[in-house]
Amino acid sequence: MVTKLDRLARSLPDDRNIADGRLTRKGVALSLGGMYGPTDPVGRLLFTVLGMLAEFEADLIRMRTREGMARAKGCLPARHRSSPLTAEAFARTA
């Protein structure tokens, strides 16, 4: 059982190939969790949009991972968050 489309395949064309070819040839039914199946027009639309969002999410994760690795190597400067407290306000809290 696959609960998320980003776990099913790496890209939208792979998702479509799996749903249209491999699963139907093996007699496996694909459900989107609702009343629409991947064979009717609305189901195909939902499947495509969800697959597109899953691919986008995976691309963001890859991009952030590469950025973090580059920062860890020292190639990129670290982004520091400024303190919300001024030095005076911090001294008053102590």
C-alpha cells in the first residue's frame, strides 16, 4: 500500500506509467481515496495534480538538501537570524 504519491514514483511520467500500465496489467486497483478512479476524467485530473505536487515537493527537498550540504562544506555563508531583543532588553531580563 502506498499512502503518498511521492512514494510511488520519482516523477509524474513515472506515476502515469505505473497507474496506466503496470498496475492495471497486474489487476491491481488504484484508489485516490474517494469516489473517482484514475481511469475517469476527474480521477485522471486529480491523480495528475497530486502527482505534480508530490514531484514539486520532492524537488524542494532535493534543493534544500543540496543547499544544506553546500553550507556544511563552507561554500555558502550561513544565514543567521537576528535576535528579536536588543542588548539593553536582554540585559534587563537577567
